[in-house]
Amino acid sequence: MARYYAFLAFAIVFLLAAIAMPVVAHAERVRDLGSFQSVRSNQLTGYGIVVGLDGSGDDNFAYLTQAMKGVSGRFGLQLPAGVNPALKNAAAVVVTADLPAFAKPGQQIDVT
């Protein structure tokens, strides 16, 4: 019986301590926790095909042929199997640009 009263006393003390403890919820915004130096620009990179080069394009490069087949497929043109187009008038190009922070639609940017 003494164990029962000891357990009961412990339970009452524990419950009183739990009730006496303040329960406070505290919220923080993410932007208040970190510091940000500034908004940064984004670098854009694109891959494309230039056509109409009058014989001065990339001739017989596998990546250009594969790219041309992919582009023509997107436009709904299907090249027959085994056909390897001669691409003397086309060249593969890579373009890059820096999109400044807070750029607006229609804003001009420098492309290299």
C-alpha cells in the first residue's frame, strides 16, 4: 500500500509541475532567421542550330546531325531511317546570357 501512495504522490507532483510549466508557441519567419546579401542574377545557356550558312557550316558532325533530327522531329518531320543529312549549311551554336536581378518581361539583355 505504501508503494501505491508513493506512486500517487509522484504522479500528483508530476502533474502539478506539468501544469505549472508555461506552454508558449513561438513562430519565426524564415527571412528573419537568415541574412541575404542581395538578389542575384541568373546565367542562361541555350543550344541551337543556325541554318543558311552557304556551305560554311559544321560538316558531318554527329552531334549536329542528332540535333537536327531532334528538331525536325519536334516540328513533325520524320527523316527516313538510314538517311544522314548533309549539313553543310548549318552549324551548332551555344548562347549564354546573364539575366539581371529583378528583370522584367521584354527587357533587353546581352547575349554572347
